Amino acid sequence: MLVETQQSRQLATKESSGRERIVRAVLDEIRPNLKRDGGDCELIGIDGNKIMVKLTGACLFCKLASVTLEGIQARLIERLGEFVRLIPVAGSARAEH
């Protein structure tokens, strides 16, 4: 039973690191467009189907920030093949590694 639990944890860790790689790749794809307008988006954390991001720079006060977040969420859903919820966070939260 202990071996099964360890194997399950290892599989979950591999899956979560693979998901994180995909999320980071999507953010890296859109980053040049955000930076062109003086903004950025950074990954804060992933908790199940919730992906927390922080908009920075000009994106903070942009009237179209919600449209940007919707576009990022749509791309994440497409790439991950499952529904995820993109949650913008404020403050100085940092991703846990």
C-alpha cells in the first residue's frame, strides 16, 4: 500500500510539473504583446484547476485587462485540454517553488 501511495504522489508531481510547464509556455507566448504595451503577467500559483496570475505594469490599470485575462484563459484551456479558471491576484504574492 505504501508503494502505491508513493507512486501516486510521483505521478501527481509529474502531472503538475507538466501543467506548470504548459502554463508558463502560454504566458511566455503572450508576454511580448503585453510588454509591447508596458505590461506583463506572472504566474503566482496553480491549485487544481485554478491558475493565479498577477498583472503588472500598464496591465494593472488597463480597461481591457479583463479581455486579456479571458484570452489567456481560453489559450490555457485549449493547450491543457481541460477547463481552468484564471484568477488575477493583487499584491506581492510570489509563486512557491
